[in-house]
Amino acid sequence: MPSSDKIQIENVNCPGQTKNVDAEKYNAMKNVLLAVLPSKAPGMTQSEMQRAILPHLPDELWPGGAKSGWWAKTVQLDLEAKGVIVRTDSKPLTWHRA
């Protein structure tokens, strides 16, 4: 069961706005995202990221991958805001580690 500890996150699309989310799920998804994202361009599209994370997700946090898409996007936007990952200016959009 997820812990009740919270972590404050940012959103690159809403500068200055923060939200509190479950720290255990955030940290687990952050570790998975950073493990699957390439270190340089061209990076991965959003759908490629979603597919790549699924085999690495702890089932106790995301049974069958449930709600993992929301968490992946939330963590991706926070890591982007913090400069840990980079969005490329391409079509389709791609992301890679900074």
C-alpha cells in the first residue's frame, strides 16, 4: 500500500505552480523513467515512454500498470521543470535525459 508521505512537484507547463503527490509512487516512477529514457536525442515519444516503463513498474504500486500513464506524465513534467530531462523541438515531441 502506498505511503502517506508527500513530495512537492512542479509542472513545466505551469511555472510557479506546485502540487503534492505520493512520494513513494513519485520516486518509483522517477527511477523507472530515468532508467528507460535515453541520454541523448532523439529520445522517446510519449507513447514509447509509456510502453518502455510498463515492464519495470512495481506491481504493488501499479497493479497491471493501472494509472501508470498519469504518474509517468506527472513525473515527466516535473523532471522537465527541474531540468533533469529535456523535451526536443520535434514532431512528434520526444524526451531524453539532460
